[in-house]
Amino acid sequence: MKKSIKSLMFIASLMLLVILVTACGQGDEDELVVYSSRNERFVQPLLDKFSEETGITVRTLHEADALQLKEETGNVQADIFISNDIGALEYLRMEDLLASFDGEGVETIDAPYRADDNSWIAISARSRGFIYNKDMITEEEMPKTMEALMDAEFEGQFAITRGGNGGMIGNVSALRNEWGDERTAEWVEAIKDNAGGIYSGHGDIRQAVGAGEHPFGLVNNYYYHQQLEEPNNNNVGFIYPDQGEGDMGVIANAAGVGLVNGAPNEEDAKAFIEWLLLPENQLEFVGESLEIPINADLEPPYEHAVRFADLKVQQMPLKDLGKYFEDTKELIEQSGLDLELR
Amino acid sequence: MSEDDQNYHQLNNDNNAKAGEDTSLAVLRFLRRKWMDSWHGNPPGKVLFLLGLLTGLIMSIPIIYVIWQSLFAGVDRWRRLLDDRIPQLLLNTFSLTVAVTLCAVLIGVTLSWIVVRTDIPGRKIWQWLLALPLVIPPYVGAMTYIIVLGPSGWVQNAWREVSWLVNMFGEYPIDIYSFWGVFFVLTMFTYPYVFLIASASLRKMNRNFEEIARSQGMNTRQIFWKVNLPFLRPAIGAGAILIALYVLSDFGVIAMMRYVTFTAAIYFQRASFDTASASILSLVLMLLTIVILWVEVKTRRKSKYYQTANTFKEPDILSLGKWKIPALIYVCVIFFVSVVLPIIVLVYWSAIGIGRGALDARFFGFAWNSLRVSLFASLLCMVLSMPIIYLKSRYPSVISSSIDKLSYAGYALPGVIVALGMIFVFNNHLPALYNTFYMVAIALVIRFLPQAMQAGEASLSLVSPRIDEAARSLGHPPWKVMIKVILPSILPGVLAGGALVFVSSIKELPATLMLRPPGFDTLAVRVYVEANESFYYLAAPAALIIILISIIPLRYLLKKY
Amino acid sequence: MSYIQLDHVTKYYNRAATPAVDQLTLEISEGEIITLLGPSGCGKTTTLRMLAGFEKPTGGSIRIGDEIVCDDRRSLPSEKRGIGMVFQDYALFPFLTIEKNIMFGLNKWKLRDKKKRVREVLELVGLVGFGTRLPNELSGGQQQRVALARALAPNPKVILMDEPFSNLDAGLREKMRLDVTNILRKANATAIIVTHDQKDAFSVSDRVVVMNEGIIQQIASPKEIYRCPVNCFVAQFVGKTNLVSGRLCPDLKHVETHFGRVCVPQQTNKELENVVVSIRPEGCRLAEYGRYSGIVERATYSGEYQELHVRLQSGDHSNQPMVIYAPVEQEIEIGRAVTFNITPELVALVN
């Protein structure tokens, strides 16, 4: 008898405890909810710093997708969307899912790197390029343009990501802008056939190239810097393609932040963007990503960085990526490159 | 008295309802009569019934929603998927399921035979050592084998060092990210289901039959094929179906080893927000699962062997003779591959992780999330299972058994489907709970309630219905009887069920991954995320904790089989 | 007016073609102890469970006290009927002490009243001092009395007992019959007891209701049931008997059978020609010059008496042998002729 009552009491008190604890964690009005599609390792320290300095609690969903915001249109959850892809941010703006912003510090970022209504702001930039294993291929042997990947001579020589990878989508969108859809589709088909390996993400490619499984791979520039920091397998180099006379210039993309339309906690969301635009925090946003700060006054926080000013960059305004966001995936898939690994 | 007479006559009259009588009243009476009939004239109390019905509905609505969505996904999408994706996925899924099931059955049966029926040294210890892979979630196993056999893994690094290997076999030949990798890991971490079931039946096997066979001149091998195997067939069938269902529903191993079956495809379609396609694939996977369940029901009905209990004799132990060493090696290899090596890998990386400060506040935050969501889910399961099992056992009828069956929907089907349905339902109809801790907890309840139900049912079957009636005759309504009398009687069973749910919830990956609200990662989710990013030193401590917690119900599991 | 009334109560179980209880009508007065007696499947337990509210009748109505607890429109749940139930396996709550078990039905009472009542009923059943024990620490007979005490504690309108003695061994059983009757009488309780054992029924009840196939066969005092069974079923079910067919003599006091004329105790008013009489074995007394004679075919010694199968001397040899009880001290030889007389009090005309 006593035993059963005791265990009943035990259960009841546990139940109470759990409900209390969960009640504390939930529905707190002054929490900032951040959706992020950017690598967790770069974003989390930034958000921790923000919490520490402002006392505002941040709850983050990493590996979020822009389309989740669309799905939640009727039931807005997020206050802030941090994206690795400007195309996604501009797409959300066009879909009326971002709200305009007019806080302090906006002018530190050049106008081409902001939405017209500042509903999104890019902070750090990157470019596409080829990471190569110096033991396997020399700089001279390496292709120098995106187009060159279609050549038969590089068949089986390089690795690419699956079609659904954000970097790959941005790359293809830029090519559509440059070449038109038909030629771009040919390019996608050709690199799919030529690729010696198709990986889920760029991290796999840099490791595979570093380990000598492929001579080179199509990645974002900062993966090269990441591989340089590895204790072994770090004898790698990097090619910024299309730098020659008459070439289109490197394909760039940027990571940035957007203010969600109808954010439950708009006040803190705006405070977050203003905080983020402080130069110190812009650098924190770049963080360990080894990308390049867009704010020209800021020094890249690591060695060997190539500034955007020193590169020939493709002419397309970044926000034009938004136009291609929806149907680039379709083009990729129809060209035979699967969005997901099978 | 006279009034009673009237009532009685009225009863006779209302079948041939008079023309003047209100027809709706007649319909109502008819329904009431049907209602009473369906409960064998003994309907449960309203509170109890509504509680049970509500639970049954909660358990099944997400899945019904997925079916509904898939039916309205559009002909084009259906055609495209049927032409292109589905055949490939079917092939992938089917070949993996068959291969893993066959191989796991083979390993499970041979191991159980060796351990139960031969004089292998340390057979008592082997009996539970070989069940240990059960406590290692297969996705953790997948991680350890990516570390060992994967690109830049231990074996590959060692391979490069040894020149004669390179000379003889060329480049490192193992690609863990392949069918064979997935097959290997799933087999190694699922064979214990067959092992346990087959061991139990081998132990129960009556020696009399073997002695008869021997007296008719059969040797050991013939006896195995002609006598033992037929007796083992139900056990093998049950184990095979468990494994097949597991392979169909597994997400973690398949996603981490980059093989694509239905679950992974559903997850990735959802991740790119093509939910219509995801629901179509879910429907196909559901059909596949139902086929296997149907096979199970069919075979179970056919193969009921009864062994006469009163003349039971312990089976004798065969001498291995010259086979002793090979058998011992076989058992040791399986044990090493499925338990020792993974644990070594995890301990190694955990040690590195702890050195690098992996056990920081964030880590404990994840552990706390795991703990509270699992605790909450197991408490909910304990509470919600009560009305259902009580209805089923005390008020047997079509209605209560339907509620019971509905409750199994989420258990039988893969977690990705449950999660998909939950997203539909909560985002569209329950925005207040969407993206909260509670959504994850409810998903866990949907997935694991039947575990609590089974444990509770086993206890309740030992409590005489007379006990309930005694309590009712002493003036307590049914719901109070349940709390004051039934609950204390079956509390140990309910608690055991709660513990099972707790452990399953701690291990659960796909639904938690798909439903976690912002800032609510659990240990299981972290293992998956960090391992995918190759941050093994962060993944290993979390995996080790999950394994330690999983040891809790092992005793219960061993007893069950 | 009667205290408890069952009026044309009928119960069909699902899809059964024949009713488990068929148009059962029964009235019970306050303070009466009634036994429902019959073979298994006769509907006696169903009747009890319908009274208790565990089963709902398909038709008919039940009244307990002033309240109609069940008719075709509504049915009071058993917790509101004011009944006390004692089960075959006692159904004591194993996790509660004896005291708590007895208090279980007193949930709305004040604590002091509860304690007082527990003491009272424990005194009544003679188990003072056992209050703090758990049920499994008591013997079968003690558990039985606790179950009764628990049922009596809330002062129910009626006590229902389902096969109360069947779990007890022979010696204890006899004692418990006496104890239970005494307790029920002392508590002045109205009780309905279900049993398949005629000895249980005869020793505890005021009236016995014999049932078969859902139909009441006879309601009468134990003595009357035994001595004057109304039909073959009752005669055979309640003790051993010899059923003999014959023709009623015009004086309506004798029956002409194949072995001679048998006297019935009272003049019947039935105008039948062909009748069946029940002759109890103990109604046949061996005598040196008895009226009837036959040859002993078999003798079975059963302790209290010897059971003889006597082949009667009559023209028709297809008849069953007569069963007769003889005193144990009497020497019987198989194959010898014996003569006996029949006591009219143990002869009854049956339908």
C-alpha cells in the first residue's frame, strides 16, 4: 500500500517537475527565434555572443530552409533568417516574407549587397572555385574556367556536390544569368558525367581532395582555407576561375541576414540586426567561415585571404539570384544531376 | 409495478414503430441498440470511453493526414514518381531488406544454436553478451563504422602504411558509403532480435522429439534439419519480420551512410519542402510495411506449435569436439564487430572530445533536452495507455479493439512518416503547439505508446475482472476504479513500460530531427548532425550516453524473449 | 410489497439464439436469504450479475428497494445500486490491508465513522485484530469473511454472493456455511447467493430458486424443494432420485407403477393419467417383509450409507434398477433378493 502511494506521489511530482521545467523554456516572449541555413559552427558563436551582450535568449534552428518560412506563412515562428544564399533571401523578399529594415549601421554595407528595402543584408562573401591536391595535379594542369569542366580531359578528375546543395544551386543560377538556360543545362549535364565523385556537401569534397581521392573539386573558396588548417592532408591549392581577359569573373555569393515579416519578436529582431552591423560583430559573423567580410573597411580575419577587390567578380547583382531560386533546382534535376544522393 | 409493465410493452412495440411516431427518435433508438450490441450490452463509462477514443485518434490522425495528402498530390507528380523514383527506391529498399533479413537470421540462428545447444566455453555469459548490440542504436553503429572503415578512416590509413596490401589489392577497396556498408551495419546491429527469439525457443524445445528421432536412426545433422528447424520456424519468422520492419523504418544508418531507401527519400523530399512527393513516397512505404505485417499475421496463424509441457525435458548439450575452436572464433568475431569495436571507437573519441571540452554547457543542454522530452513522453505514454488497455481488456468489442489497433499505427510505421503527418497537422490546425517541445513529445508518444500498452496489458491480464467489479459494487465509478484499484495493481508493469518508452525516446532520431523546435536539439540529433559533419569528438560522448541509458531495460528485454 | 423484484428479466448474449435468462420473474422480501441453484450455464450467475449491474438485461426490469435500477430505458451503474458483492475468488484488493479493504466502500464517510464501522464489521465476522494484515496473510475462510465484511460495511440494500463456498475445502466449507448464515442473520441482510451445490443452498437459505436453461424451475423452501420437486429436473438435480412413470389412480393419492402401487403424500388435484413420480433413495427402507421386492445388483459403500441398485421384479425388464440407501451396518449380498417399503413423504409427483 505505502509502496504504491509512494510511487504514485513520485510520478506525480516528476510530472509536475517536467511540466514546470518545460513551461519555463517555452513561450517566453523576449526570446529571439533564429532560423539559419548557415553552418552551425559559424553561427552559434555569434548568437552566443549576442545573448551574452544583450541578455536576450536566442533559440536557433540550424539547417533550416528558406521554404520552411514559406510553409509557416500562416504561423510565423522565426524572427530572423540567416542564410548562406542571397538568392534565398531575395526570393523570400519577393514572396513578401521579409520586412523592411531601417536601423543604424545599414550604410556600412554597399548597396549592391543589400535588398532595396534592406529587408536582407549580406555580411560576408565567398566565391566558387577549384580546390586541388598539389600532389596529384599542378596549378598549370588545372582548369581555369567553369566552362573547362565540360572538357573530356578532366573526365573523372574532379568531385562535385549533389544538385540540391545550396552552393551548387547558386553556381547554376549565376551561369543561367550569364549563359542562358540552354547552355547552363548542357554544362550541368556535362559536369555530372565528367565528375569522378558526387558528394553530399563541400566538406566531403575538401577532405576527399585533401586525402588524394580526387585531383580537384568544385567548392567555395573558404573550404580551401579550412583544408589548409587541417593537421594532415593539407597540401592543397585553390584556383579562382574565369579571371582571364574576357572571362566572366568568379561566381560570388554571400551570406546575410533577413528580418522576417510578422516576426513574433520584431523588436529584438531589429536590435539583433543593428547589433550585427557593428563592425566587430560583422567580423564575428564571418567568424571561422574563412569567408571575406563585405564591409570593405574590415580586414579579413585570417591569412592568405584574397579580397574581393582583388578579384574579377561576375557582373550579376547578387539579388538577381532570387529570380532563379525557384526553378534552378528544376533545371538541375532535368539536366540529370540529382538533387539528393541516391 | 404497473409502470414497469408499460415499459415492457413499449419495448415490444417500438420495433414496429407506429406511423405517427417520430422517425428520428426511432433512428436514435436503433443506434442505441446497435451501440449496446457492439459492446455486448456492457458499454464503458463515458469518461473512460472518450479518453480512449481521444488517444486512439491522436495516435492515428497524423498518419491519416499523410495518406490524405498523398491522394491529393496530383496525377503529374504521381506519374513522375512512379516512372522514375519509386522503382529505384523499391529496388533499393527491397534488396536491402531482404539481404539484411537473410543474413541477420543466419547469424542469429547459428549463434543461438551454438550458445544454447553446444558446450562452447562460457555459454551462460555469451547468452547475454551476444544480445548486447541491442543497446547500440544502429545509427551510432553506423558512425563507428564510418570512423573505422570510411574514407580517411582507421583501416584506410593503416592500408596506406602497408605497402604489400596496396601492391596486391591496389587502392583501398572498401566503400562504406554503399549498399554493402549499410547492409553490414544493419545486420550487425539487428541480429540480436533473431538471436533472442531463437534462443528462447531452443531452450523450450522438448528433448523427447529429438530422442524419438535419434531412436529412429537420425544423426545430429538430420535431426537439425528434420526436427529442430521446423520447431524453430515460428521463431525465425517472428525475428525476420522484426528485422524487416526495422530495415524499412530505419533512417539514421541509411542517411548517414548515404544510401537511399524510402525513409531517406521521404526525409530529403521533406527537407527540400516537396511535401507532396514526400507524402506519396510515404504512402508507398506504408503499403510495403502493411504487406510485411500481413505476412506476419498469416504466418503466425499457420505456425502454432504446442509443446506438451508436462513431459518437458531440458534439451541436452551437444559436444562441439573439433569444431570448438572455429565456433568460438565465430562467436568472438561477431561479438567483437558488433560490440567491442564500436565501444572502443566511442570511448576513444569520447576521450578526445572530453579533452577538447566537448562536455560544455551546450552539451548538457542537449542532454537535458533529451531527458525532459523522453521523460515527458514516457509519462504521457503511461497515462494514455491506461484507458486503452483497460477498455480493451474489460470492455472487449469492435470499438475498443479498433482503438487498440489505431494506437499501433505510429508504432508499425517509420518515424519519418509520423513526423511528416505531425508537421501537416500542427502547422495547419494546431499552430499554438507547432514548433514546441510538446510536438516532439507527442510524436514520441505516437511512436512508442504501444510499448507502454504491451507492458501494461501483460500486468492487467493478471488482475481478475472480479477485482474491478468488487470496487464498483462498493460504490466507485469506472474511472475511479481504474485509478484506485487497477493502477496500483499494475503499477510495476506500467512503470516498466514507461522505462521502455523512455529509452526508445532517448534513442529516437528521425521524428525528433524533423520536428525539433528551434534551439531544441537532443543527444540523438547531435550524434547525427556532428557525425555528418565528421566532428566525431562531439558525437561520441553523446552516443556513449545514449548507450549507457539503453542498458537500463536490457534485463527486461532479455526476460521478455 | 416485495423488497427486490425482477420482472420478466431476459438476457440474450451476443448472437446467441437462446436466451441466457428467459422472462425471469422473482420477488424477494427484506431480510430474506435466497439461493439461486442450478447447473453451470443455467443463468443463475447472469441473473446475479444483472442484479449487480455488471450485465444489462435485454428486456424486463429490476427493482431494488424503492428504486427501479434497470428497465429498458435506463440502467443504474452498479456503483449506485447499493449492493454488496462477494465473489467466488473474494477479489480482495491485494495491495490494501484488511482495514483498508473494508473501508474501500465507505469513501464518503467521516474518518471516525469509517473506523467505527470497520471495527463493527470485523467484530461481526470475528476477525478483530486482523485489520492491519494483507489479504494474502489470511487463510481462505478468513478471506471469505473479510470479503463478506467488506460487502456488508456500507450497509448495502442487498448482499450478492457468487459461489461463495466453492473455493473452500470440505471441512471449512461446512463451517463457513454456518458462519455466513449467522453473520447475514445478525446483520439482518437481504442476500442472494448463487451456487451449484445443493448442500450450500439448503443449509443457508430461506428459499431456494432452482434454475435451468435460463428458466426458473421451482421456488420453495429447501425442505419443500427436496421433498416435493415439481419436475424431473429439480428432482434429479437436488439429490439422487428414482424417476418412475406410472398411471394416476382414480383416488388421486396413488400411482400405479410397473412394480406396484406407490402412495403419494397428498391428494393431487391434477387430472392426469400418465405421471412420473420421484422416489428418493432414502425414502426406501429395507424391511423384512416389505411391500416391494427386487434383487441387489450392485452395492456401493459410501461411508454414511450403502447405495444399492435393486432390480425390481416386474414384467418389464427394460426399466432402470431402483436406487436404495441401506444402513451401513446391514450386511448386503449381491444377487440376493431384498424387500423394502417406501415412505410417502419422500415421494413426489413430478411433471
